[in-house]
Amino acid sequence: MAYEARYVLRPNPGADLGTVMEALKAGAALWKKHGAPDPQVWSVAAGELGNYVLTVRFENATEYAKVTDPLSADPEFRRWQANNLQSGAFTWVRSNLMRELPLR
């Protein structure tokens, strides 16, 4: 069964959207560096308007773990996280890990 990780963030008032997008691109690149097949960034178009979502989809839990374990240990990823907090450009809203369920 497929797994999908979603990271939702909201730019802070007055934030430079270019800075926010560069941070998202850098985050997606780090996921890709560790084997994520196709990280994507979405802009929420209905509901929680103004939010952005980084999504990363995997074939199964094993493939997810193969990426997240080394990603979490990567000093570059930890610096990226710390820099995002220091920049104050955006606030994390939520993170979700979803598991696909069959509809049959």
C-alpha cells in the first residue's frame, strides 16, 4: 500500500514568498537526495487558502523508511530545519503520514 507524507505550512504575514518557495524547493531537493521519487509542492486552492503543502509519495512503508531514516540523520537537513525556524518566513501547520487503503 502506498504511503504519502504531507507537510503543510503557512507563510507568515509580510514574508517574502520567494524566500518561502526557495525553502520548499530546498526541502524537496533534500528528500530527493535521499531517494524520494517525486517530491511536489502544492498551493492550497480551496479550504485553508494561503497554505502550501510539500508532498512525498512512496510505494510502501519500507520505501518511506529507506528515505526518512537517512534524511533525518543528514546534518544538511537539520540545518535546513533550523534555518527555517530562524527565518520566521513561515509556520508549520501540520504534518501527516497517510497510508492508502484499498476501496474494494
